[in-house]
Amino acid sequence: MASNIPIDEIGREVRAIIAGALRRPVEQVPLTASLESGLGIDSLAMIEINIALEERFRFAMPEMTSPAEANLQTVEDLARFVAAQLDLQKRRAG
């Protein structure tokens, strides 16, 4: 991975952001949890999560109101998506 942030750290940050948006302990947000059916992330929560991810990682998330729009099923999928976006941003910066 080209990003300076290890994937396990990105995963922890993503879990914390999701937990904050859902107002539940981070322990209740495992990497394997389904974003929609497991955690119940709705469109409003997804927007809140996107904003928090943009602020934390300093990149623009694609506009989406559902994880399915970006083919994201689990928390781990979202963490890997963030890692890929960070890699893309780093490559563009040269």
C-alpha cells in the first residue's frame, strides 16, 4: 500500500467514525460488520460518515447516500476504499 497510513490504522479510524455517527461503542463496530444490514447505516448516517472521513483523511469522498452505491458491504470494505482513495491522492500529488 502506498499510503503512509497503515491499513489497520485506517480500519481503526473508520470504525471510530462509524461508531461516532451511530452513537455506539467502537467495540460494536467490527470490521466484518455489514454497513447496512448489520449496522443499520441509513442515508443520513452515510452522509455524516462521509463528512467525518473527509475531515479526518483530508480528501473528497464521492457523493453517496448508500454504501451500496460504491459497492461497499462491510466496514473493512469502507476502510480499504479509504486506503485506495489515499493512495490515489498521493499518486496525483506526485
